[in-house]
Amino acid sequence: MFNKEALEKTKKMLEQWGREVEDVYKKKLKFESPQYTSESGIPLKYVYTPDDVKDLDVELPGAFPYTRGNRALGYQYMPWMIQLLHGYGTGEETKERTQYLIKEGMKGYGEQPAVLFAVDTPTHCGFDPDDERSRGMIGLGGVNITTLEDIDTLLKDYDLPNTRVADNIRFTCLPFLAMYVAYAEGRGHSPGELNGQSQNGLGNRCLTTNLPSPVPDTQYKLEIELIKYTSQTIKRWNHTNLCGYVLGEMNATPAQELGIVLSKAIDLVEGGIKAGLRPDDFVPRFSSQVHLGMNFFEEIAKLRAWRRMWAKIMKERFGCKDPKSLQYRIHVHTAGSSLTSQQPLNNITRSTLQVLACVLGGVQSMHTNSYDEAIGLPSEEAVRTAIRINQIVLHETGVPHVTDPLGGSYYLEWLTDKVEEETEKVRSEIESRGGYFGCIKNGWLRQLLEKQSIKWRQEVDSGERIVVGLNKFRVEEEEEVPAFTLYQPEIEAEIIKRTEKWKKNRDNIMVKDSLEKVKEAMAKFDAVEKAGILMPALLEAARAKCTLGEMMEAIVEVSGGRIYA
């Protein structure tokens, strides 16, 4: 990239710079230079020059391997999607917040509305509200989705083919998708008209919580089942959200997050091939939820390395030819782990820097955390401020006017290469230990993340890692921020009442028969090669008005000890 004369000139200038550091800072000022590293442990120099990127290939946005972005024009053509994950006990409350967010600027691509909702723990686990295991958790941290009626409450006012519907359900995503398809059919829409995404990330619970989780073999089959069904039937549906966010929340480094996610993607692509799919038929519909932390330049480098590594793996390992298979679309969730309940207004600054990093890294959409999320579910003022951060960066800074404006930076290009190198070490180690699902089974990934969490805590406690307002620059009197009331017994009672009424006013003989067919299908589903066998039975059960919990219980009952870790 640079000629010999320019590199020689740089070398002489660097020698002079080094002498100045030695003579002035070390000898005269007695300054002992600290050794900084990135979050991924990459040693950093104090200055970068053309020599650090002398082998850099000249790239442009929209060209393989897409380091600089998927399109020739980025935000000049279309701004990023502003999507805020939210959910409150009942569909009515959640819908009210959705409408407020849309009014303030949340949307999908173009003018398409986006409904992105979080669900409560019983919905995640597949427990109906009238199940004793749900007590005290109903409507906590998200909306409860149990019946087709619950879906109607959320979505009845939307034009479904022109609305992007996305949920954060990971474990019970198959029953929910069956219910959504049955609901859409009831409104006169075919599955192929629908638009949205599934999380399809059953394994994340094994890694990040102590909730009952499916063992790896069953996880693998169920995730491939969803991929095959949507790839053949709902071709506008993003079947699998490759979620690095939950890994970052456990303090995985950027390289670890990317290495783990790529390992999972490889396992799933191989599973899709075993199930009879061509990679180009389903790879374009992977989506993502990337964690975006506070290490500004490394996070930008991670986003660039993510696109590059994805493109290379899909082309070189799996022979993908469709450009859409090679262009990785990135949705970012700014780091909840970076927020503090102490001096919560400081979180506005943190979220602003993270949004700026996202834009400089060329993402397609993002959720921006509200400043009060370390305290409770966000207030209207806080979510409006989160949206305004995006709008200010978009309309006032001029940053989006140029695609990949940091491209060519000596430091950032060098760092992008280093993040890729460190990521490949993580990915290769996971593959050598049996792949993503194998490393869930043997516990290696869980141990890795637990070690990272302990390391982070020790660094904060010792003061090695400074978190402003938490372990340094503290104030005696904390600011009062109204907290959203979490557990509400009256909401729980109302949701239980609705569920009981639903179960009473349906054909329970048809319900029983359809659930038996789910069990029969699951009993036959003994390998990923048989993917495609379960979803038809779940659709029949959804049409018979089975609840989400009943369908999940049927799957669990047949799998028995093979489903829970």
C-alpha cells in the first residue's frame, strides 16, 4: 500500500519519536510508560504508522470481504434501524409502549414499523401462567405470551406483511412461531407473507443462566428444525439470531464473543446441510445481536472483523456464491453491563459513545439502552432520550455522510487484523474441543465465561478497572431516579384468569389429539437429518388453540432427561 521511500521515511521519523520518548519522558520527566492492552488482551503501542499496515489490501465498501461495509453507499442511502427491545406484563401495556416508541422514531427499514418485544420468564421457559412454576415471575421483565389471544392483543392493529415482528424468545421459539403463523392465517395471510425473526438460541440459557435448558443434542435438532421450516416456508423470516450480546454481558472479550458466535454459525450451517438445505438457501437469513461495549476502537474493529470473517468462512468453507450469504447484517445491543445504577445520568454518555461506535462500524440496526435500565424497566423519558441519541448522531454530527470514515486509519486497520487473529484462536480452540454444541456439552464454554466474569469483578474491586461513579468519582448523595414497579400481583392474577378462560372455551379433545401428534413427531425426531418433522405438528397444535406451555411441555415430555441440562 505504501512505497519503499514512504516506509523508510516513516522508520526514521519513528526512531526520532522513540528518542524523544526516551530522553524527555523517561529520563527527564521520570515517566514510566504504562502498558495498555485491549479488552481482548492485545498489547497496544502508543503510536501507529504506515509500517503497521504496509500489507493492507485496498478495499472499498460493498466489495468482498466487506470489511468496510456491505454496500457501496451506507447510511447515505438508508439509515440504521432504531429498534428498542421492550416488554411489560400484558399485551396492552407492551402495545402502548410500542406505539410510543414508534411515535418517537423507532422503525424498521424505510418506513416499515418494527415490533420488537421482550417476554417474561414463564414464556421463555414454556410454563403457562396457571402453572405453579410461574408464580412470582408472570409479567416480570417482559410481556407474557401464552395464547393466540395474547398475540392478537399485541398485533391486531398492524398490517402483518408490512410489519417486522421480532421477539427475544430463545427456548420456546418453535411453539411461538407456530402460534404466530396460525394467528396470521386466521387473519388471511399465508406464512410466506410474514416478515420478522426468531431468536432460535436455545443454548444461550446453558451459558448465561441457571434456568433449566435443553441439552446440546436436543438444542441442535430444534434449532435446525426452525431453520429448515422458515427457509422453505417463510423466506422473508430471519430464522436464527446469532446472539453475542449475552456473551458480552458475561464479560466475554470482543474476540471471545466473535469466536463463539462464529463457532455456533459453523455448527448450524453444517446442520442445515445435513437436513438437506443448500447453504445459499438459508445462510442469508442469519441475523445477529452483537454486544457493543465501552472499548471504543476495539468494538469498531470487532464489527469490521465480524463482516470480514463471516464472508471468508461462508465463501471458502461452505462455497456460498450468493452475495447475500456473504454480507453479514449486524444488529447491535449496546452494553447493559456498562450501565450503573450509581449516577445513572452518566449512562447517557456511555450509550452515546456506543451508538457512535456502531455508526462508525457500519451496523444495520441497533437497540440503545436507556439510562435507567440498571435500575428497572425504562421510563418514557429514558427511552425517548435513547432514541434521541440515535437521531442526534444521524442528523447533527455528519458522521453518517461517509461510509466507513475510519477506513485507512493506521490504528484501526491494525486493530481489525489483530481482533481477527485473536478471534480465530478462540474459534479454532472451540472447534478442536468439539465445536460450539460440543463445548456446551463438556462445559468448557460455561467455564470460560464464568472466568471472565470473575476476572471483571476482581478488576473492578481492586480498582484496576475504573467504572466512573461505581468505584471512582463517587458521590455521597445519589440521584433519585423513579424505578418502574416490577412484580405486580394484580397483573399476574389477570393473566392467570385470561389463561384459564382460554383453556375452558376451546375444544379440549382437539387440543389433546394435537398434542399427542407433537409427541409422536418429537419421538421420531432423533437426528438433524429428520428436521422438518416437528413444525407441522406444532402448527396443527397452534391452530387447535394449544398454549405455548402445552406445546413445549409435549416436546419436553418425550425428550425427558435428554432435553434438560
